[in-house]
Amino acid sequence: MAEYTIEFDKEACIGCGACVSMCEDNWEMDGMKAKPKKTIVSEAELEDNKQAEEICPVKCIKINKKG
């Protein structure tokens, strides 16, 4: 099963919480900014994380296939 890495630019994050609303299993608020609970996700977890990536208004989330 493929794995994917999440690259997250915390400095660019504006703390809107959109990613959390799309993927609360892997995204949470850390004070005024969001953060991923883990940065390597499985194919089963990919769709919700991709939705978080797509909804981010400042595009600070990037998901890439590992390897």
C-alpha cells in the first residue's frame, strides 16, 4: 500500500481551520495555527487529507507520494 507525505508550511498558515473541518482525523488546531497529527499517511487516509489540501485558502499543505 502506498504512503504519502504531508508537507505543511506552518508560517503560511492563517489558522482558518478549514483543514480541520475537512479532515479532523489528521488535522488539529495548535493555538492559532493548524497542524497535522502525522505527516505520513496511508492510501486509506489520502482522500480526506487531499480535501484538506484543496480547501486551504493559502495553499500551505502539499501532499506527495512517498518514495
